[in-house]
Amino acid sequence: MPSRWSDMSRIAIVATLLLPCYFAEADAPAESDLKEEIVLRCHYEMGEFGVEAVQACIQAENSALEAVSAYPRQGKAISSRCAAYAHARGWAVVKLCVDQDIEAEAALRQYPAEHAALIDLCRTEMEKQGPAKVKACVDQRISAQAEAKPVR
């Protein structure tokens, strides 16, 4: 009899491989497949806490999946990256990743031009980690530069 962890591992691997396609093509994994995956994950993760916990998990995950799926086209690249990165942790975590990255990207566009080189440097260093990590890098370096300047 296979363990529930090996079943979940298979589901997570398949879902992770298919998720970039989901955001790139409309006919990728059907919504019903993703919802079935949510039910299985919530059952395995929350089953020991009772039916109410499983139902709450399913409701929260379905809401997060719908929200991520509804992001405008410009958020799809971020959605795909976050889904590939955080999908195994659930759609609520994917949604949090997307929300933070969209907010960070908007904030980075508002930085003064004098920080453009620093933003580019952090984008290069953070590679595929996303705008939230880039913003954290930039903010940390701006803070370090401010501390290094003598006070007049």
C-alpha cells in the first residue's frame, strides 16, 4: 500500500511540471484537475484535524487559485514564477508570492532614477527570485549606503 506522502509527492511533482503550462496556455490542466489536487492536499495536510479543517483548507485554497487565475495579463509571468516556486506549499502561498511580487515591482518602478544601477545589480544577483527579493536587496543596499555617508 503506497504511503500518503509518496502519493502527495507524485501529485506535487506532476503539478509542478504542469503549472507553467497552466499559466501559458488556457487548455493546460483543467480547473477540475487543480481543484482535485487541492482536495487531496487539504485532506492529507489537514485530515487529522477534522472535516471542518479540511473544508476550510479547501475553501481557502480554491479562493487563492481563483485569485491567482484572475490576475491581469501583466501579472502572468509573476504568477507562473510563483506557481513553479511555491505550488507545493499551496495556492494561498502562491497568491501571497504573486501579491508581494506585484507590489514590489510597482514600488521598484517608483524608485528615483539614481537607483537604477542598483536595481539592475540586484535583479542580476537575485536572478529568478522575483521582484520582492530584488526590492529587499535594493532597500538593504540603499540603507547601507545611507549609513555609510557622514552626517553633516
